[in-house]
Amino acid sequence: MIAVTFVTLTIFVGLFLPLTNGCPFNGSTLNLSSRLNNTSEISESAFTFCNISYGSITTIILSYNNIRTIAAGAFKEFFNLENLDLSHNLLEVIDNNTFQTLRKLKTLDLSYNSLTNITRGTLDNKSFLVSLNVSHNKINYVDSNVFSWEHINLREANFDWNEMSTFEPWPYSLPRDINEERNVYIRHNNISRFTNYMNWTYNLKAPFMIFVYLDYNQLRTFSADDLRLYNHNLTDSESFSELLTYRLNVSNNPYICDGRLYFWAFLVRNSFFKWNQVDSYRYRCNLPKELEGEDWLHDVPYSRLVTNLTEADGCPSRCFCQTRPYLNYTLVDCGGLGLVRFPPILPRTKYPHLVLNLSYNAIQQLEETYYSNNIVQLYLANNKIQTLNESVLMLFDNNIYLDLQNNQITRIPKSILRFEYKNVSVARNPLKCYCEMTWMIDWIKKTVVGTNQDLSCTADDTNVHKIVDVTPSILKCTHEDWIIIGVVLGVVVIIIVIVGLFVKKCPYETKVMLFKIFKIHPKDKYKVDEQVGNIHDIYIVFDEKTIEVLKWVRRIFLVKLRQIKPQYAIFNPHQHVKPGENTFEELAKNVEQSRRVIIILTEEIAKNENREFECNFAEGEYCERTLEGKIIYIKFNSKVDKLLQEEPWKTRVSTKKVFSPDDRLFWSKLRYELPCVKSGSNRVHSCPDIKVEVALLNGKQIQNSASNSVQMRPIFNNIG
Ligand SMILES: *[C@@H]1O[C@H](CO)[C@@H](O)[C@H](O)[C@H]1NC(C)=O
Ligand SMILES: *[C@@H]1O[C@H](CO)[C@@H](O)[C@H](O)[C@H]1NC(C)=O
Ligand SMILES: *[C@@H]1O[C@H](CO)[C@@H](O)[C@H](O)[C@H]1NC(C)=O
Ligand SMILES: *[C@@H]1O[C@H](CO)[C@@H](O)[C@H](O)[C@H]1NC(C)=O
Ligand SMILES: *[C@@H]1O[C@H](CO)[C@@H](O)[C@H](O)[C@H]1NC(C)=O
Ligand SMILES: *[C@@H]1O[C@H](CO)[C@@H](O)[C@H](O)[C@H]1NC(C)=O
Ligand SMILES: *[C@@H]1O[C@H](CO)[C@@H](O)[C@H](O)[C@H]1NC(C)=O
Ligand SMILES: *[C@@H]1O[C@H](CO)[C@@H](O)[C@H](O)[C@H]1NC(C)=O
Ligand SMILES: *[C@@H]1O[C@H](CO)[C@@H](O)[C@H](O)[C@H]1NC(C)=O
Ligand SMILES: *[C@@H]1O[C@H](CO)[C@@H](O)[C@H](O)[C@H]1NC(C)=O
Ligand SMILES: *[C@@H]1O[C@H](CO)[C@@H](O)[C@H](O)[C@H]1NC(C)=O
Ligand SMILES: *[C@@H]1O[C@H](CO)[C@@H](O)[C@H](O)[C@H]1NC(C)=O
């Protein structure tokens, strides 16, 4: 009671006797705490009861009053004021020029009021300010310009227990390059997300001394995207190191522990921060219920940091969808829903790889979808698939895991080779054995040791074989190799038949070709070539009076003959036999001593006496001993045809080789017919005893006689 009376008295004195020592001033501190009971507005006059010099006041304590407003200029005289305590009042608004003149202010306590916002200018020109306390108000807005480069002395700003619902990065407007910690407390607010209405651009610098406490707010998640609000170019990998520079404490928020937090957990657990200040950085889950209170940053297993997706996220109706960052895929589980088709739409997430479970449905075939190539595991066991669509198989990733067990697949297409056997499960399907399936044996055997290789197929609807044991003979297959061999053989046979027909139809040309190409001389051994004593290889008969043929023989025929190596010994009577008495004898002797007589047939040849003789002699008109192969006719041109209609030419040419220079194979045939010249062979002439006179005589006498040759025989028989 006494105390109450004293206090009442003091206030009374304080109010009504300002000049007394009742003024609660000790030389530096004016303590009006709880003394202005029924003063709701502070103005200049509030201090007039103290007859003291305002300049000597460094501290004013106005706490525990009922102050609602502060009039403009209320503190304007206190130019040496360093500490102002307005806590525990009823202030709702503070005008931004309220403290305008308090340039030396070091501490300002506005805690336990009802302030709702801190407007720009409020702390202007307060470069000595060390501490600001606005905790326990209703502040939901802090102007981005409240702090600035001039607050170099500020060490602590306390915004705890207010009503801020978003985090704006105004704490980072404080001077950045001071080597002492600045703590900005924004604990126990309602902050649930990060915003950047103030358009701040990340510009923090070492030594990163601005500490911001956001613990005990309403943050439910936290991601690199939040930091990207302030640094658009930030990559995921850089985001953790950048986060550290924010010196943020976001512990003790009601986190929903899901996939979004995996990123940070992974980074922290894999860095040296794992064991750094663990207890100040307990980031605890609020949801889901089973993880409540657990520290996701350090303790929650990665496998629990997953996100369940809803239909709004694109999860097909009734399916269960979950992103699993730790496995880097999105799970879509539509098992046992009676589906007949693949879901048309799947959720789009940060984890494009898909694990799709469609087991126990009624799907009939693999379908092409926009997400086909994102699937990493596809479970289709217990469906109604009959055929595997190759074009869809081609869409899948090579490393896909494909579970096709217990379907109705009868045949596996070869494009399955894209996948390893161990990654494809096709057991319990009614596979049929077929001849071309041997590739599957290699496919199955190539798989890693320990993989079940018992896959089997059914042949003839009854016999079950392990595919690795299947052979063409078990399946009674005609091997396609045989077909190829058959075809090749067929072609060869056809070629042989064609060649055979040609050989049969043109046997002579065949022999000539063989000789020309392979130098094989399947020569009919002419008797004439066995004779010894021949000195000429070729005796050439032509009508030198026909200019045309003379030219041809000299310029072409002889030239060409002489080019043949080794050289033929050619006897040209026109050149070698001088006209004279024994002309016929000379001619006959040389004809006799030549292996071949080439007669170039022209119209006029029979009118040339010498030539006619040569022909007749060669043809055996006088001795009937012409040897086969000795005479070769060359039909010079077609004008000679008429001559050849007549005897004896008709008979002669019908039994001899007749060539024409126009023949395609003329030279080849000629070459074939000519004897084989053995270079350096002995050409010793054993001159036969030829009675030419007799021959001539007989020739003249028996021109039409058939018996003349009989008489000649003994003469010429001694040759050979
Ligand atoms: C006045 O009081 C304050 C607080 O009680 C004290 O810190 C200060 O030293 C005192 N000043 C003087 C001059 O006594
Ligand atoms: C100011 O006065 C109040 C009561 O009048 C007292 O409780 C408080 O301790 C004083 N403050 C200082 C700093 O002296
Ligand atoms: C302040 O005034 C109220 C009435 O307005 C009164 O109930 C209270 O006792 C007063 N307190 C003091 C300390 O005088
Ligand atoms: C203070 O309050 C009392 C009653 O609570 C009242 O009578 C008195 O007039 C008030 N004084 C001032 C200066 O308002
Ligand atoms: C205030 O106090 C001073 C001396 O400290 C005195 O001279 C002056 O008259 C007083 N003023 C009032 C209005 O009482
Ligand atoms: C701060 O001081 C400057 C001059 O020093 C003045 O121009 C400006 O108006 C002041 N700001 C406030 C809010 O008083
Ligand atoms: C701050 O408070 C004043 C006074 O209540 C109000 O006029 C103003 O709109 C508020 N500003 C914001 C951004 O809330
Ligand atoms: C003080 O606040 C008012 C209203 O919020 C604003 O228009 C004015 O620019 C502010 N003054 C300063 C110096 O920022
Ligand atoms: C931030 O940028 C947006 C868009 O450029 C603009 O509309 C807004 O006024 C800016 N805010 C501030 C505080 O500058
Ligand atoms: C982001 O990159 C663009 C160009 O790549 C550049 O112009 C911009 O300044 C960068 N922004 C930041 C915040 O680094
Ligand atoms: C996701 O769903 C599973 C199964 O329904 C449940 O156990 C888990 O708590 C859910 N997780 C989240 C983060 O909602
Ligand atoms: C996760 O999958 C994506 C998509 O293919 C890929 O780009 C990324 O590198 C993978 N991340 C990890 C950690 O494997």
C-alpha cells in the first residue's frame, strides 16, 4: 500500500511538480518507464515537467506506458539521445520522421507494441544505430529501403514475433563488407515463402557477415528455385555454395519432407557441413506424420524424401505417382486398375525418367506414347499382350527394364536384341519355337552369369524346349543356307548349260576361244605337223595380179603374220620364186615343204596359171596325198562366192577351213590353225625326190582323169 501510494505520489509530483527532483533523471537516463500511465500520445510537452537540459539526456526509457502515438517532433530536442526505449506500449504507427533528429541513436527498442509496418525513412541518418528491436509487434511489411549502406554500425535487428508472411531480402541491404556479424532475427513469424518484390539482385560478398534467422516460421519447403529469385542464372550445382553465403537459418520450420528437400539433404550430407553445427541446423519435418520431428537435413533416409503427386500434377486418375529424386525417376503405379491402354498423360516433373507399373491390367499391346523413350522400367506382367510391336520396342531406351511375364506372347521379335536378356523378363508366355529363333540362343547365353536361362518355347503345341537347347534339327528346319546354296548351284548349272550349248553349237569357235584366252591348244594333231623336213611354216598363195589382194597381203596380212612370235617361216612364191624354166617344179617343191598352205581366194585366182598350179598341187590333184589341216582357205571377199559354186572349188572348200578377213575371230582362228612354231627347231630340209616334170606331164594329161593321183603316189610317198 505504501509502495502504491509512493508511486502515485511520484507520478503526481512528476506531472504537476516538474521542477522538483521528482523528475526521474540521474544525469544521463530519463526513466519514465510506467510513469506516463494515462498519456497516450507523446509530444514535446510530455517532457516539460522535467526542468533539465535535454542535451544531457542520452537515454530515455518510456517502456510500460500506454503510448499510442508519437507526435511529430516529440524528440526533436534530444540531439544527444543514444538510447530510446519505447517498448511495451500501444504504438501502431510510427511516422518515418519521428526519430529524424536523433542522429546519435544507438539503440531503439520498439518491441511489444502493435506496429504493422516499418516505412522507409524511419531509420534514415542513423549511422550510429547498433541495435533495433521491433520484436513482438504485428509487423507484416518492412520497406526495402529501411536499411541502407549507412547502417554500418548496426549489429542486431530483431523482428522476432511479428506477422511477416514472406521473406523479402531487405536484411541484405545492410552494408555487406563489414567484418563483424550482423544478425537479423525474423523468427516466429509466418514466413512461408521467399519473395523478391524489391527486385534485389544477389550481390553478397565475403566475408558474408549478415546472418538471417528464419527459424520458427512456416516454411514447408525450400529449393534452389527460391535462391533463383535473386540470381536468375544460378545453377543447381552452384546453389548450395550460394546458399551458404546467405547465412540463413531456416531450421525449425514445419517442413513437409518430400522430394523437394532431397537436393539440400544430398548436398549437405555429401559435404563437410554434414557435421557442422548440427544442432543449430536441425531442419525437422512436420509432415508427413511419420517423419514428424525428424531432421531431414541430417537424418531422414533419402528414400523418404519423395513427393507424392496428385491428379492436378498430371498423375492419371487412381494411379499412385511419386517422384523419387534419390533414384532420379518418377514412379507411376497404375497396377491392377483394369486398364486396357497405356495412360495418355503422365506427370511432368523434374525427374523425366519413368518407372511405369501397369501390371495386372488388360493391356493388349505395347503402345507408342510421348513418354516411351523416358521409361526406364516398364512392368507389364499379367496383361493380355500377344505381340510385341517392334516400332515401339525401338522407341525404348536400350537400358530399359521390361517385365512382360505372364502375357500371351508367342513370338519375340528380333529387335528385342537391343536389350540385354537380363533386362527383359518374358517368362510364362506361350512362346512358340520356330526355326529362325537361333539368334535368341546367343542373346540368352550372352547374359551375365547367374541369370536364369531357362526360358522355353513350345514346338508342335506339345514339346517344350529350353530355347538355349533348340537346334534346327530338333525343330526339323530347312536351313536357309541350303536355299542359298541351291540358288547358287542353280545359277552355276544354268551357266554351265549355256556354255555347253555354245560349245556344242560352235565347237570350233570354242576351241579357238580356249586357245585365245587360255593358250590351250586342244589341237587336232594334224599329220602334217608330224612330218619332218618341212622348211616353211606357211606357204602363201594369192593372185598377185589382183591389186587389191596384193595390197592387203603386203600391208596387212604379212605384216600381221610376222608380228607373231616366234616368227613363222613364210614362203611367198611371188617373192621367192623367180620366173623361169623350173617354175612349177620350184612351186611344187616348196608347197610340199610347207606345213600350211594359205590360199587367198579371189575371183581371178583360177586364171593365174602359177596359182592354179599351186592350188591344184596342194589339193593333191597330182598325187592325192594332201594332209589334213595343211590347206587353209581365206575367202577374200564375197565376189569369190560365184567361183566357189563351181567344181573343183566347191568340193575343196567344203572339206577345208575357210576363213574370211571379215570374221570376228579371223586372226584367232588363223592363229589356231597355224602350226606351233618351235623356236630354233631343226628345219633341216631333206629334199624329197620330186619329179615335177612327171607331175606336170601327168597334170596336163590327166586334168580330167581321176586316176592320175594313183600314179603320183609313189613319187610323193617318200616324204614323211
Ligand atoms: C543512470 O541510470 C542508468 C540506469 O539505471 C545507469 O546505467 C547510469 O549509469 C546512471 N547514470 C548516472 C550518471 O548515474
Ligand atoms: C526505470 O524505472 C522502472 C520503474 O520506474 C524500473 O523498474 C527500471 O528498472 C528503471 N530502469 C532503469 C534502467 O533504471
Ligand atoms: C494508471 O491508470 C489506470 C486507469 O487509467 C489505473 O487503473 C492504474 O492504476 C494506473 N496505474 C498507475 C501506476 O498509476
Ligand atoms: C489521468 O487519469 C485520471 C483518471 O484515470 C484523470 O482523472 C486525469 O485527468 C488524467 N490526467 C491527464 C493529464 O490526462
Ligand atoms: C529550472 O531550473 C533552473 C535551475 O536549475 C532554474 O533556474 C529555472 O528557473 C527553472 N525553471 C523553471 C521553469 O522552473
Ligand atoms: C538525413 O540527413 C540529410 C542531411 O544530412 C537530410 O537531407 C535528410 O533529409 C535527412 N533525412 C531524414 C529522413 O531526416
Ligand atoms: C504502413 O502503415 C501505414 C499506416 O498504417 C499505412 O498507411 C501504409 O499503407 C502501410 N504500408 C504498408 C505497405 O502496409
Ligand atoms: C516517409 O513515408 C512517406 C509515406 O510512407 C513517404 O512518402 C516518404 O517518402 C517517406 N519519407 C522518407 C524520407 O522516406
Ligand atoms: C520490381 O520489378 C517489377 C518488374 O520489373 C516492377 O513491376 C516492380 O515495380 C519492381 N519493384 C520494385 C520495388 O522496384
Ligand atoms: C544472367 O545472364 C545474363 C546473360 O547470360 C546476364 O546478362 C545477366 O546479367 C545475368 N544475371 C545475373 C543475375 O547474373
Ligand atoms: C506419399 O504416399 C505414401 C503412400 O501413400 C505415404 O506413405 C507417404 O507418407 C506420402 N508421402 C508424402 C510426403 O505425402
Ligand atoms: C537424372 O536424370 C536426368 C534425365 O535423364 C539426367 O539428365 C540427370 O543427369 C540424372 N541425374 C543424375 C544425378 O543422375
